[in-house]
Amino acid sequence: MNSEPDQTPPVVPPWQTPAVPAENASQPPPAFIKPPQPSLWERLKRVVLPLAGALLVVAKYLGKLKFVVVPLLKFIPAIIKTGGSMLVTIWFYALNMGWRFGVGFVLLIFVHECGHLLAARRIGLKVGAPVFIPFMGAFIALKEAPRNAWIEAQVGIGGPLLGSLGALACYGVYAISGMPLFRVLAYTGFFVNLFNLTPVGFLDGGRVVTALSPWLWLVGLPVMIWLAMNHFNPILFLVIVASLPRLFFLFKEKSTEERRYFEVTPQQRAIMALLYFGLLGLLVSGMGITQLHPAR
């Protein structure tokens, strides 16, 4: 029995994609239509408005913290000046003596200068931040001159006092750990502070003896000349040259104001003499204890 073929189109499951007829295979797919792009102003608003809001919030809180932030900002130049010169000085010493000694030695100098800084601040003098000079140490600039010899002597003795404590701390670390580096640092610290107490010119000792007798500058001059002749160093000659104006001052006629500058009470003179000569003895003893004797 003949029957007509079924004309019902086949059912395609939804998970199958019908095949593209062969006659349409060569035709390109329809072009992709891009959505409209935002304008430049709309793009800027998306970035600028949130950023402006964030800045307003930050400004609001900084306004409340201005009494903390503003004083901190004043210290930035001092930090850069002191920290930058410290790093350069460490680098110079590290080239010749190794970075461990370089770091330790510069820190000892920093402790010494902090002694001057603390003494000046305690008296009420305005001073600048410490500045380091490779192979010459460091200095703090007094923004106002001392009013008399007693004040000058206090600022002068502050550095060696605190610097000697720093050297003594190094020796303490050596005694506990046995590390030779700290013995070398202790010896170097004792020597540097002892050298600075030479009573001549603008070394610390020259400032200290203004409260004892400025004529002691004449004692420090031959000591410095002897050192320069036996240990050639341009720094020693620089100290000698810089000391000449003060030495000439001893022999010139002085005004009443200049004479009053050196007036100190007997009690002040006794205190400074005890500190000065006592510290000299302790530093000499410290150098003797920490000196490395060559093996025989």
C-alpha cells in the first residue's frame, strides 16, 4: 500500500543550533552595532567628581590635624639636611674602613653633636640641626651667640660628655659580646672626644676654657702644632689657622663689654673645671683600656 511521505518538518531541540544553509554560508554575518560612547565631559565627571569629594574629606581632616601636621613639616628640611649628610659621610668612611665601622663611627659623632644640641636647648639658645662633613666630623650652627663665657662653656662641654657616654656604651657592648668592632669604636670615640677637648680656638675645649681662663688657649696651640708636625692632616692646620683670631684677641685691648663676657662666679668656674679635667682623665683612661696592643 502506497502512502504519501510525511510533510511535517523535523523538530529541532532547543539545545541544537540549526545548520546554516549552504547557499547562505558565503554571506558575512551582520555588522556589530557599537553602543553610543559617552562624551569627554561625561568621562571627566566620572573621575573628577569622586576625586574632588575625596580631597574635600582629606582636607577636612587635615584641617583638624593642622596643629600636628604643620610642626612636622617644619622638620623635613632638618631631616633631609642631617640625614643626607649622614649618609654621604657613612659612604665616605665605608670606602676606607668598611660600612660597619662607618655606620658606628658616624652614629658616635651624631651622639656627640646631640650633646651640644641638648645643652644649647636647655640654656635656651636657638641652634640648627647637625650637619656632617666627611673626614671633618659634624657641627651645629648657633643661631644666636652665647651671652657669656659660662653659657659658651656649657654648650662646649655638652658634646664631649654625651659623646664619651656613647663610647663607653660601645665598650660595654664589647665586654658583653666580645665583638672587636665595638672595642675599636669605643677607642675611636674616646680619642675623638679627647681631641675635641684640646683648649684651642673653636674646638670644644677652646669653648670650655673660656669659663676657666682664656689664657689656656696658649696651652692648646703648641699641642695642636705638635700633632700637626707628627701626624700630617689638613684638618689640624685648619684648626690652627681658625684659632689665630682668638689667640690675637688675648693681646688686644678689650672693651668693658668684652671683659664682662669672661666674668664667671667662683662656683661656676669650679664646676666647669671639675667637668673638664675629670673628663680628660676619664677619656685618657678609656683609650688606655680599649687600645689594641700589637702581638709581640
